Amino acid sequence: MDANGVNGDGSNVTKRARHALIASHEAQPVNTPTTPFFDNPRGIALGIRKLKILKATEKLHHLQPGEEVLDFSPALSDTFQVYVVEEALTYPWLMDSLLALTSLHIASELVSDNDTYGGHVALAAEYASDALSYQNKAVPSFREALADISESNCDALFACSLILMASAGVSPLLQAKFEDMEGADGKSGGIHRTQALMSLFHFVKGIHSVIDGAHPWLANGPFKNAIWTHSDDAWMSSPPESHPVTRRLKRLCEQVESQTGSVYDRAIRLLAACFLKDEMMTIPWLVVAGQGFVNEVEKQDHMALLILMHWGVLLNQMDSLWWARLSGRKIVMDLVMDIAEHKEWDEVIGWATESVGLSID
């Protein structure tokens, strides 16, 4: 065990997790069929179960050290790849959340922006469906455990809250991608984006509630370096004028008549802190920006969406977090169509799309 309370060999932990998962499935009684396999319901059930075991253990393989699926920050890499996987042997809701995020990671790797429907996309949609099933299993049990947080389970609950946050942000965006490839009319894009946004908002708030409820215990555990939060001074001490991107955004905001000017001023000032100080401020920005800003995004107010596009750029620049990169790029991609009518914003829209690697004809 190292100084962070993390056991050594991650590959051995993953093997134990895989064996435990197989044992849990095989422990469920299924009588050996005496009639031909495909004519016997129990035989079919046994076949389906074995397929599920194979798929689940395949996902666990993606949790090996060195894989990016559980990257939340460079400092937490070993903690997630080893300690969290080992804790998942004790807490089924943590195992389900791990499998959900891993399923989404596999699905995202199978889908690229140039794919046409079919081939890998059909398989990716299957993995995304698996992820939803795992999420639906994990969330109720997680919430039940959260009501009884203790020194023994607080680290697992904190890890689960981070993993579910990432999954909740990515899942609706992947679903929108599949619908686009199936020839949907595109009207659901804003719905899925709003779902992703609200999921992120509530799960980030949930992470803060875990920290508040278990801070003394977490401060002495493997996540002691992850629960550090930025002060109000750190957030508010960077005026928009201190960075060229937020200076330009503030200027555009001032050109629009709005009763929510103070809400937008605050959101832009907080963005300036993200650009200037610490990329890890990017994820909590949404919660710190506040419910008022989120309400304007839900209303599809175009200035709110323009500000949100800048947040998408920041998410996409978080190189160590695949799920943040994916979410940020998709947010920018979706918002381009929503606010393209504002020709006076062409320069900033062009900057955002170029920043995330998109070319807009």
C-alpha cells in the first residue's frame, strides 16, 4: 500500500474483480437443460448469462492500469485504477458505476464523427444501452448508501459520485449521436444536451454534498487531494477583462439587452478564472455559475448558449479527461446550429469550433 492508501498491482486487482464478477453470475442457479439448447428457456437463459459475463469481464479489462477510462486527474490515476476497482468488490453500486462508465468509453471509441450508420455504430449503441442498465442499477443503491454515509464507505461514495457524474454527462450526448446517425430530424439535440447539462449540474452538486458530509474522513483517505475546493476569492478575483476570450465575450454580452445581465456577468467572470488559473475549476464552474444561469440555458437563451459554448471549449481542453473532452466537443458542435443566426458572433463561434477541432462550412 502506498502513501495514498493504494494497493500495488492494479492488474491483480482487476483480475480479482473479474473473478468475483464471474463467480457472482455463476452462483445463480440455472439447471442444466435436458432438451436441445434453443428449445429450452433455461438453456437460453444460461446462454444469455454467459454472454453477459463475457461482456462484463471485457469491460473490466478496460480498467487495467494505463487505460484512460477512469482518468479524473493525473494525481488520482492510481487511486482510481487500483483502489476504486478493489473497493468495487465490496460495493455493488460502485461496480455498476464502473461498468457503466467503461461501457460508455468503449461506445465512444467505436463512434467517430465520420461514421455512417451501421458497423461499429450498432455495436456502440449496444454498449451505450449496457451503460444505461448499469447506471439504472447503480443510482438507487448509491442514493440509499449516501443516506448512511460513514467513515468506511465515504471514499467509495465519493468515487461513485465522480463516476456517475461523468456517465450522466456523456450518456445523453452519445444517444443524440446515435439518433443523428439513424436519420433523426435533429430536434432532439437540444433535449439531450439539456439532459446532459442538468445531469452534470446535479451530480456536481452531489459531489459537493458528499464532501460536506464526510470531509474529516475524506481528508485522511486516498481522495484527500481531490476534495480541495477553490475559495470565493479565487473564483471572483479574475475580471473578464483579464483574459482576451472572456473580454470579447463580455463585450458581446453588453451589446444584448437582457434582464439577466448580472447572471451572465457572473458566469463570464467565473469563466475567466477557469481560463487563467486552473483547468480543474472547469467542471465545478457549472454549479458555481448557479441555478439562474442553468435556468437560462434551459430556456435556450442564445447569450446563455454562447457562454456555455465557451465552457464546452474549456471541457474539451481537459486532455486528461476523455469524458470531458467528448462532452465539450459535442456541446460546441450542437450549439453552433442553435446560435448561427447571430452573424455578429461569427468570429467567436469560429474560434470555438476551431478550438475543438471542428470545421464549419
